[in-house]
Amino acid sequence: MTTQSTASFLTTWFAILDSADADRILDMISEDFSFSILFSTGGEGATDFHGGRPELEGYLDQREVGVRTHHVLAASTVGGDELFLGEVRRLGELEASFVASARLDGSGRVRRLLIGRSPAVLFT
């Protein structure tokens, strides 16, 4: 991560996701967790990874470990909701921008997670 943010949950989430032990994020999700990650690499198509815990486990299994990292550009928290604007770097080179939103439950676990990423619009 490149700067401080007020979205402490998402800041932690992406730091763990970028680590060699990304499966630890599974400890951060609620029982009724659902998510969607709309993943574009450019061109005409995008992949929508979505579902609950089993689908998140599948998403984690297919990721390239140690290749992409997430860097915060802006973040905020409003009540139990966190919002995050960042960039993805692939082996240190800017690859895409992303936005993320998370709704937390009363115990601080994520109930809803929505992430979109695209190389078409860069913020830096």
C-alpha cells in the first residue's frame, strides 16, 4: 500500500491478498458473505467472479501469487461501509485501476464486497 487510508478493513484485506498467505482473507468474511469481482484486462470482455465463500476460494486458487499488488489512492469509511480507489501493479508496473466497496457486519467481517478493475481508465 502506498498511502494511509481511513478504510482500515479494505486496507488490511488487500495487504493480505497481496501476501503469500492470501487465504487468510477467508477469516474476514461473514457467514452470509457475497461478492462480485468484475475483472477486465482490456479489450471487449471481462470476467465476473461472484458468489459466496466457495466461489471466493475458487477465485483465490486461480490467482497468480506474488505477481499483482494493490495500492491505495483514496479511501473512506461511512458507517459500516468502506470505499477504496486504487491501482493494480503487475511486477511493479501499473496495470489497471480498481474500485472496491465493502459492507461490514457488526463484528467487523465483510458481508458484501464489490470490486471492479480496468486498464481503460488510470488515475495516476
